[in-house]
Amino acid sequence: MTQRPQESLPHVVIRFAGDSGDGMQLLGSQFTQNTALQGADIATLPDFPAEIRAPAGTQEGVSGFQLHFADHDIFTPGDETDVLVAMNPAALVKNLQTLKKTGIVVVNTDKFKRGDLAKARLDSNPLEDGTLDGYRTVLAPISQLTKDTVQPLGLNTKEAERCKNFFALGIMYWLYNRDPESTTSWVESKFKSPYKEANLAAMQAGMNYAETIEVFQTTYTVEKADFAAGTYKNITGNRALALGLAVVAQRSGLQVFYGSYPITPASDILHNLAPFKNHGVATYQAEDEIAAVCAAIGASYGGNLGVTGTSGPGIALKSEAIGLAVITELPLIVIDVQRGGPSTGLPTKTEQSDLMQNLYGRNGEAPVPVLAPKSPADCFDTVIEAAAIAMRSMCPVVVLSDGYIANGAEPWPIPAMDSLPELTPTFRTDPEDYQPYARDPETLARAWVRPGTPGLQHRIGGLEKQDLTGNVSYDPENHQKMSELRAEKVRKVQDHIPATEIYGDEDGLLVLSWGSTYGACRAAVDEVRGSGRPVGHVHLRHLNPFPADLGPILKRYDKVLVPELNLGQLVKLIRATFLVDAIPLSKIQGQPFLTHEVVKGIEAFAPAARS
């Protein structure tokens, strides 16, 4: 592709930024797909504007996509960026602080006119006022070059302008010695003429432009990562949840019914599940959140596995129905893809602030198991485990994802179907001595009975049940007994939780994390341990109940640090449950932790390095 010197790099972080209509997510996803096919390890961070269509050119309307790729295992989308591609002034000033001082910034100069600066609320032009001093700067008239390139194809000005993201993609492909074949194939299958030819021409023009300018004296390569043998797929968290549910249908022999109402950032689960209608999955877009969860409960009552997905505001609306599933003791999976709150809050930004809501946000004593995946790929395994718990214990199970995990992507080793857990639901068919609320002595689960099974008719509903018979009961002692049984049933889930893995040192400071903080915490622990300071890391998937061995592990350490994207919810639970004076490290800015932020927190409390 070029004769210029090539430099091999261990890892690179690129951030594409522009207006919400500039195709930055498409640009980022294509570079990600191409990178995945090259064999590098990947972590991504799509960053959407909160408004559906913010005014063009404003800082509120900036859409970003950050990609970290490396020749070794990585855990985060990166703290600082090596390259920033900025399509307008708002994108430049909003994202420049993430760029290394030695970094490259590629700017679309056609969008820096007086009106563009006014939309971004800038008093001076950052291309002229010293803002870019010290950076390696590529000032490219991307819009005009794109228009000139596609002009022979007969596109109007607006249509031609839409191709500029492919011009920028071509620049990046050239800079990192990429074969554009994967994107060429995608464009040929996605677009019709003349847009197909226009996008491909713009991409090639971007590659040609990068080769002719003098700023790039060197091109770069990142070698393949040393993955374990297998076939890998680049996957987002929401896609992994959908694939996991499809596997649940196959492994259990049940129809999985997914009822939901559109809500950011959970809507993609429905989109990804819908194509599996021939593989045991039924999808239903309800008229509201309450209808969605009630339909899912009805599916479970009918002998299928009901699933519902939403975000924090939807969990609030579903809370009474989740309580109905608790008291009727039916299996149900509730997926909460957390976002910034309260109320409508920050719809497109990430947060971990729904933990307390999912543990306690229902009337009465209504305990449920709560699990949290640590990464996009881990969503697959987590939702399969949630299904196993729901069917084994006959109860609702919450899966706590978040916006960062849902939209982020990483390589996922595709497992063989026969290597996955066997899910074997058990239905009661024998009418002899049947009692609707008689319990399995090991799990305390009541029997699952399909409606219409001869001799097994029973009453079901939201009123308190009499022990064994399931009849309506207002007896005080019965209510206490049933409340305690439901709580003990959830506690007994602990019997199936594997031993807790301790990473690093088994004394000194313990970093205790959950959910999407995993990557930043693991990378930070590695960095601090490199200086000799004793630090261990425990990451929790099971938030209710906690693993049985967690208490003794916590007592081994002098201090316990709990990083969370909230104001300290898990830390309160740890203090209350284990009487450990855990230390909160809170961030609630709509963005995931950066590694250096966790490093700073660890260094403030970790013991000195051992001699």
C-alpha cells in the first residue's frame, strides 16, 4: 500500500468524533470490524449524544467512538487517545483533552467557518489560536475533497457530504496499513448504486490523500494478539445477551419469550433477538413497560421462560410485576441495562446506580438473585447462568448490565454448543399428593406446573399464599413463614456459586469491583502491583446473594476499596453485611472509569512496596 517506513506499536487508541449525523458510529464500527479480522485484541467505547437529534454543530450533538486495539490482552478502551479524528469544531474541543500531547489530530477544516464556530460556542478558531500547538496536526478539507471525489456519480451536495466519514476511514486505513477489503465487501452488500460507488470512492480517496501528504512520515502496524485457539466474533454486550438467550432456548427445550418496550440503551436486545424466531425465541414489543413484564410472567406461567429487558426507568415501572413473580414463584429473567439517572437522567450515558433499586425497589420483602456481567462477552455466560438459577429456584433473576457494556465490543470465543451448560427444566406432571407450594428440600423451589396438566390445577395470584396449599392466606404466622422461605430460597442460590477468584496479592489492599468496572480495576491493579505494592482484586458477578466465601476473603485485607459508577451502593452493602469498613471510590459522570483514576484511588490506600 505504501513504501514509507513502518513502525510496530503494541497498542493504539483512536477516537472518531463528529456531529450525530456524520456517521461516526459507522466509521468506528467498520474500523473495529477490520481490526478484529486482523486479529488484534479490541475494546470499544461508543459515546452517543443524549438527545435524539441535538442541533447540528453543537457540543451537545457530538457523537464519538473510541477504539483500543493491541497485540496483547487489554481490558479498557483506553485512557488517552493516540489519534483524534474531528469532523467539526465542537467535536475537536470536546475531545481534545483525551488526546496525548504527542498525538495525531485529523481535522475537517471545511467545518471551521464562522457559523460553525458560533454553533460550537467558540470565540476563536482553534485551528488558529494555538489550541493545537504541540500536536501532530493534519488539516484536511475532508468535506470538499469528498464532494470532488463523488461529483462524477451525480450525487447532490447533501448526499455527497454524507460520504465524508468513508474519506476519514480511508485516511486511518492507510495510516495503520489496513486492507480495506472487509469494508469494501460490507459497502457492496449494504448500499445500492450510486451510493455504493460513492462510499468506496471516498474511502479510496482518503487512502490516496494520506499517502500524498507529508505529515505522515511513518505508517504503523499492530500485530495479532496471542489468543487461545478457536473462532472469535467481535461482539457487543446487547448482542451477547441475545445470543445467550437463544442458547437458553436451545439448551432448555423451552421457548424463550422476550417482552420489552423500547428504551435506551436496552433496545438492541430486542433487535438482536428477533431473528431467532425459528430457534425457539419469541419477541414482543409491548405498549409499555408494565405490559412487557406481565406478558413475560404469563409466558413463564404457561411453561415457557419469560424474559424482559429495560433500563432503570423501566425497572421502576416493572417493580410491582416483579413482586408478582416473586410471590407466585415463577421463573423470570429481568435485564436492566443501566444508564444515568434519576428520572430520564442521561439516557445514552453509563452508570451503575440501579443496584439498590433492583435489590430493594419493590414493596414488601421481595428478594431476588442479582447478577452482573463484567464485559460485553461475559453477558453471554451471565444470562445463561441467570436462566439456570431462575428455573432451578423458581424465582425472578436480575441481570445488571449497563450502557458501557451494552454498546462496547470485544472479541468473544464462540463456544461449541455441547460445551455449554445443560439446562433441564423440570415440570410436575404427577398429581399424587400434589401441593402447589410444597418445596424441593435442596433449593426450596416449588414445582413448575404447566396449565392444563390433569389433576394439578391450583390458584395463583398476588395475594399471600398459604404454605403448601397455595390458598389465599391472611394468617400472620403464615405470612412470616412464607416471607422467610422466599428469602431463604434466594440465599440458597449461594450453594451453586463457585469459589471466589482472587487475582494478585492475598493481603494488603483489596480492590472489590462489580459490573463494567472490571477492566479499569484489573488494569489498575496490574499497574500498581508492578511497583511492588501488595494489591489484590476480586470481581463480583453475584451481588445477591454474595458468594459464601466473600466474608473471610474480605477479612484478610487491611483495606477494601470499592470502585463504582455511583455514589457508593455496593460499599454500603459490604459494610452492612460483613462489618468491613470498605472505602468508596465513586464516579458518576456518565463515563466509565479510566485506569489512571482507579490507580490514583489504589495508591492512596495501598501499603508501601515490600522490601
